[in-house]
Amino acid sequence: MTPQKSFTWAIAWGVATALSFPAFAAGKSASQANIVLIMADDLGYGSLGCYGSTENKTPHLDHLAAGGMRFTDFHSNGPMCSPTRAALLTGRYPQRCAWVPDEELSPVFQEQRRKNPKQRWAWGLSPSEVTVGALLRSAGYRTALIGKWHLGYDFKFHPLNYGFDEFRGFVGGNVDYRTHFASHGEQQLDWWNGKKIANEAGYTTDLLTKYAAEFIAQNEDAPFFLFFSHAAPHDPWQSRDPAQTNSPVEIYREMIEGVDASVGAIVATLRTHGLEKNTLLLFCSDNGAAPPRGVPANGRLKGRKGSMHEGGHRVPLIASWPGVTTAGATNNATVMTMDFLPTFTNMAGATTPVRHVIDGIDLMPQLTGQATPPQRALHWLFGSDWAVRRGAWKLVQEGAKELSLVNVEQDLAETTNLAHVNPALVDELTRLHQQWIVSVGNK
């Protein structure tokens, strides 16, 4: 069965339950549009047809880009998933966020750590952080996280403690797509309905799509925020059929095409319920790809997931809001995941506490084609590796390698290191990085 056919049920379900509500239902403010953010896991910059892939068939995402806006210089806040998700939730650099260390975990997790020191089911984002879910909920939105969390395993870090009204999915980094058991750490079931473990038979991508479509249908008469966080195409690379003997490369392609079909089902559900014109729909990835050997998932970008080079953090972003975004537009603005929170809260009229430092910017001027973003330096930090970007220039330090200075507008593949011919710029960008480290509290 092809991924497209496997989602026929989702589209048919949306049509069958349609009530054809108008885009602005009674009691719903025109200024409070719905927000749907769909995030793929480990999807590379070169994995979609509209970003140059000739290997994967992604007609739904290609159509979304043709009818909306395609960003070419969008970046995740980290080259791995958890930092990016923290930035998304808080509108801040993840290095500025408060994290709860292992020693402050509940007794249950303390005992797990004692029995298995190598397992990673521990730390989490501090519940003291102000999140986009909480801010939108305070503005009258119904909020849901469908899919992956990965910001803490202890019950104190449960998504429902961070401003989400509903949660269906898994709290860890990845799960078996068929059994929904965690794929690392202690092998245990990681499939939640609210605050209860509740398994359900089915392939992860299919189930998450069903949950997301149900949430939309159940909340069509009030503003809602849906964060649909896919598991795919993160490993383990598994097809729906356990007897499938395709190669990892073929299964990886199937998983990407499954995400594409899922997006098609969500778009169909919005259209069925008359919500498409009153919904900002965004699709992106949490970091660069880590594909099977030989798959050019990051296009011509250097590096992959975990890297400070472009392949680690430059990822697709497609925005669609009929009547607001210009059909077929390409946006070259340099923007990041942390920009989502100020965009969403300003749309909703939500008030952010003064004490909550926001690093992101409102993207609505870019989405409407009214302005370019302000000049700003952007930063990445992962372990001891770091990068800083200002305008076209990017400085990278990875491990013990020499500093690399590249003009990414002229050399997107980062093939030529210009550090030796422009030492003054290297020093300037290094100072920017050091100042940023102090500003976010990583002294």
C-alpha cells in the first residue's frame, strides 16, 4: 500500500464528519486565526520535491508550497531535536532556558538512574519556563500537542504541564513505529493519551494523523493551536508491514512520503471544516537529516544532524494562509524556530510576561511580504561546537578543527574556508559568539 492510499481514511473521515462551518464561526475573533504547526523529525533540506528532491514524491507539500510561501534560509535552533523544541516552546535560545538536572528528579527516576546510569530518561525543560502553549491558552485558544515531546521523561515534565490541553503521542526521542515502545533507554511502552499510558494498534504516522484530524474537527468553532510533531523520518526505519523486506533507503523514502500524505490529510480536514482560510499552517523540520548511507537528504548542504554546518540546521519551512501568504512566494529571510512563539502570540493577542526574555522575532511581516527581518546575529551551540551567522557570513567551530568562515550566500555548500583571508571578520564574529555566551548565561 502506498503512503498516499494509506491516508485515504483520514481524508474520507474528514469529509464524512464535515459540518461546513464558516471560516469565522460564531464567537470566534477574526484576529484569532487557528495555528497548525507540523514538524517532521530529522527531515533534511533536500528531502522534498519543492526543495529539489528527485527521489521522494511529496505532492501534498509541493502543492502547499506552490499555494503558499517557501522559506529558503530557515534554521532550527539546534542540530538536534530537544534544543530546537525548547526554542519553539519558549521563543528563546535553548541555552537561555532553565533545565532541571537529574538530581532533582522524582524518586522513581532516581531509582531508574541508579539501576541504569546510561539511560537518558532524565533531565527536562523547567516547568518555570513560559511556553507558547500556555500563552495561547491564556488568550482563549484550545491547545494540543500530537506526537513527539522529548523535553523530559519524568512525570513533572509531562506536556500537559506546559500549557497544552491535550496530548497524544510519546514523550521520548523515538519509538518503534508499530509497537510504540521506546527505541532507546529502558525498553518500555511510550504511548500516551493525556497523562495515561494507553497503547493503540497502528502505525505511528497513521495514528498521529488521526489524532490531529480529530482535534481539528472537535475544535472547529473556537481558535486552536495544534502542534503536530511527527516521529518520521527519524529512525528506526520501519514500514507499515512487518514483513516488508525493502532496503532502509526504500523504507526511508516511504516514511517521508507518509509524512507528505499526512500533511495532505490535515489540509483536507481543514478544508472540509471550512477552516483553511482562517488557519496559519506551517511545516518544518526540527533539524537536519540523519538518513541511511548514500541518501542525499540534505541536498548539497555540508554536514547532517548534529553538525554546525548547514546540513545540521538549515531545514524546510513552508507557510500557508490563503489570502495572507502570496501563492508561490519564495522568502529568503534568515529566520529560526524561536521566531514561532512571538509570531503566534502576536497573532493571538497574547501577552508575554516582561520577565520572559524573547529572542525570536514576529514573522508576520515576512509572511505577508511587507518587510524583511531586522539585521541580527544568529547563534548555535551544541556541546563544545558552535556557529554564529551575521548576514551572509558564518563562522563555525567544530571539535578540534580549525575555524571555518564561509559566505553562505555565495557558497551554500561551505566548500571554501575564508578564515585565513579575512582574520578581522573571524575575530569580530568570535567576539559576537563570546558576548552571546555571556548573555544567555552560559559563562
